[in-house]
Amino acid sequence: MKYSKATNYALHTIVYLALLPTGKTIGVKSLAEVQKVSPTYLSKVLTKLVKSGFIESGTGVNGGYKLIKDPKNITFLDVIHAIEGTTSLFHCSLDNSVHDRENCLIEKEMNEAEQKMEDYLRLKTIEHVIQKIGKEMVDHLHSVVN
């Protein structure tokens, strides 16, 4: 099982935004620099996060991105769905008739496994990660912002 790089960047971006001092924003170039990714690519990820209601963007002198949802209310699964969508990871290769789909035991097992993983990811929040982050990382991010 593999998530896209976009999901990786989205999760990290939300953590970085959650670590910003209150009222601060950060530009796409700084976020991209911290994550060592192209600003163009990261902009596409940020657009999805804005559309999903996790962050907002501002323009002008004080422009940039900031988190608008409480980190304790953002689950890993929320972010994954915002980037990857909600389509099931596994689809049975049997004929697409309803009868065959209902009898695909492999798909049933895979869907059960996927559900367990989603249940786990639904319990893990951005706040959970933030509580484990060391002071060095916070200081590094603040140095990039300032």
C-alpha cells in the first residue's frame, strides 16, 4: 500500500502550519523549502487543502497560508481523503457483474483490512503528532518563517 507524495506533503504542511505562532502565515516558497519540494507542486497540494477547509490563503504583504481548523480536529484520514479521495484501494478483478462482485472473497477481505486501517487513521490527529515534536523542529520552522 502506498500513498502519494502529495499526501506526505499535505500532512507535513498541516503540521508546520499548526506549529506557526498565532496570527502568522507562511508562503508557499518557505513551506516548499522546509519540505524540499517544488513550490509549483506544493501549490497544487495547498489548493486541495484550502478547498477541503483545513487552511486558508491570503494575499498581499501579510499573505501566505495558515491553518483554520483546530489540529485536534484534523485526522490523518481527513487529510488522506482530501488528497487521495475516498475510493477503495482494492477492486476485484472478476467480471463487473453484481453477482461476481458480491462473491469476490478477496475484495471482502481487502475491504475489511482497509476499514481497520481507516479506523486507526481516524484516531490519529495532527495534534497527536504535534505533542511529540521536539523544540529543534519548532525552532527551525520559526527561523524559516521569520
